[in-house]
Amino acid sequence: MSMRIGYGYDSHAFRDGVPLVLGGVTLEHPRGLAGHSDGDVLLHAITDALLGSVAAGDIGSFFPPDDPRWKGADSAIFLSEALQQVELAGFRVVNVDTTLILAEPKIGPHAAKLRARVAELLNIDRSRVGIKAKTPEGTGTEQAAIAHAVVLLESFSLDILLEEESSVEVSLEDEQISGFMGGDGQQ
Ligand SMILES: [Zn+2]
């Protein structure tokens, strides 16, 4: 089985009067993140990590920021495209780990909701999604939200596909045999 690792980074400035969307979840907060799309810095970092893991470019190469189609777009669309690239390359997500760096709001109370949503978007169990947050101590980045993400992928191994195929054959045979053994031929 072959494995891949991917890394993604993103940052967006805070802006008054727009909703704050992180990890596909809208949080109650007076300021949101500026951006051409919904500004979801966390999903953008995960999207870049996925694309990077299969050397498929980056979020900007799939969704140019000057393209009016992506104005205010739900970033789940970007993540979904990246996931498709991963699958096309023959891989699936093992786990993802992330760190958010922002002065506020506190992520702790929302982390479970963010994990659940990211897990749902990636189609993996929430035990495979890490959401961590730090405040920007000494970095001077209080006016921005920053996200880092790493993903681990494993290949859809041929062995597994062959195993799955042969187990289908076996179960068919079993059924045929038990049908035969049953002797009434009325299945
Ligand atoms: Zn972004």
C-alpha cells in the first residue's frame, strides 16, 4: 500500500459585517473573514493539503479568485473538488489534522461541531479529524485568521480491491451452494 502526505496553509483578514464561517460551520461572531468566497480559511487549508498530497496544484488553480463564479461561494465546493482529485489519483483520506490561529472567537466550545462537519465533508469518521486552535501570541496577526492542515492518504490498494472482488465471488458461491444444498430450488 502506498501513502501520501499533504500540507496546506491559508490566511484571511477579519472584516466587519460578514458571517464567520470556519470548517463549514457559521459561528456567532461580529466579524467574519474577507475573501472572494465565504472566506473559510480552515476548509481552504484542508483543500490545499488534499490537492498537494496528490500533486494536483492548489486551490487557486482550480478556483481562480478573479472568477466571478466563486464570489461568495461555499468552500465545501472546493473541498469536494479536492477530494475528487484524491480519489481520481487512487487514494483515500486516512486522517486530517489542523491548527487554527486566531485571536477570537474561542474555538474550544465549537470544536466538536467543526470536527463533525469537516468529517462529514471528507466522508470519514470524526475520530480522524483533528481541530486545534491557538491565539496569535507575539505574532502580530490579531487581524487575521490562519489555518494549517496536514492530511494522510492511503492508496486504494489492488490487494484490497481484489480481496473485495473475491469475497463477492465467494459469497455468491456460498449462496449457490446453500441454494443447491437446500434442494428445493425455490429461491
Ligand atoms: Zn482562503
